[in-house]
Amino acid sequence: MVEIKYEFGDCRSLLKKVDDHSIRMVVTSPPYNLNKKYGIYTDNLQMGEWKKLLDETIKEISRILTNNGSFFLNVSPIPNKKTKEIIPLDSIAWEIGKRNGLFLRNKIIWHFNNMQNCVNRLSGRWEAILWFVKDIDNYVFNLKDVKIPVITKNDKRFDASSGRNPTDIWYFDRVNNMTKQKLGISKAPCVYPVPLIERIIKMSTNKDDWVLDPFVGSGTTLIACKKLERNAIGLEIDENYKSIIEKRLKTETSQTKII
């Protein structure tokens, strides 16, 4: 029986209560500082404050990861609020990750189609998922669990039945407003597609491992872990998400112990 836990408060404080080297994988997407309505959280920090939030969070993540653990961080390019120049948050996050002793294994491009169209620049259709590892020579990587169908089945260079590497460009549709309404999570501004998180979990953890999401929001990481038989901890600053998380977890199997 797996355990699903969630706790409310500032993740920087809550992470300090997590034991050293106890979490196999952390996956998360912090607010992008786009002034979105996240409830009690103010998504309108000065860039220096945002960097400080990320740095303090990643410092704790590095501490709690197992020696063969991984950290997946989803961030997006964003426009400067005044000049509209594009800020590559993934580049900033890479520097912060390195400063906290992590190594970048892949930069995954999450490609999608359903997003607004721009008129004075090219329309954005991707976000970055930075895959950091604690030890560049020792980490969990279950390639066989995330292989996808081959394109050319008659290619004699490999066994088509085993599938192929999904590469570092992934296509998953974003969760649109219509889907959020059907799921009863319309108040959640940014929601992961569950299949995206499932691929990450299958790739970098094994059954019964512990997964943590310090910005868990509506609970998608918890849902994916429950389906895949991984233990999970979700941290969220806004307790108003509690009812949303509980509602989503109730749709899953009853064999999971929820704390």
C-alpha cells in the first residue's frame, strides 16, 4: 500500500522537515512570476525575489534527494513585465541548480499547440523541463518503461517491438479550460497533463519510491503517483487547494493510504 501525503505552508519551511536522502525524485513547476491568480500566493515578485525562492527551494531539494535521485523542474520563457523582452527562466534555473550541486542530464522540450497566438512575435509553443541528477554517473533511468512506438517498423537496425527512445522533445496537450471544468478544477490556473508526469515518474523512479512536489497545486503529481504505485508528498502554500486535491484523489483506487 502506497502513501499519499500533503501538507500546507511555505515549501521552504516544510522541506526542512524532510529527512536527508529520503526522496528518490522531485518534480515540480513553480509559479512563473506572470501575475497569475494563485490564491494567497503573490505571483508578482521582483526577479531577485523569484531567484531567491527558487534557490532556497532547490537547496533543500538537493539535500533530501537520494544519491541516485532526480529533480525535474518545469519552467517557461516569460516576457519582462516592462520591456517585454523574453526571459529564459530555464537558463536561470540551470545556474541555480548547479550552484546547489546538481547536474543537468537533459533539457526536455515540452511542446504543445493549445495556447494564445501572438501578433508582435512568434507564438510560444513550448516549455522546458530540466532534468537534474544528484550524481551524473548514478541515477535511476528506466528507458524501457517510457519507450514509444517506432516510426518505421521495417527498419532492420533495431527491434521494432521494443519501441524507441522518446527523445528530449515531448508532445503533450496542455490542460485547457474545458477539461479543467470537467475535472472540477477550473479554479486552478496551471495544471499538468497527468500523462506527462506519469512518463517522468516511470522514467526516474521504481514502485514504492518516494516522490515529492513542493508546488503541488491541484495535486496532479499525487494523482500520477497513486496510479503508478509510488509514495508521494505534496506541499502547497494555499490550503484552498485541499478540497480539490481530496476530490481528485477520491477518484483513484481505494488501496492507497492518504495522510
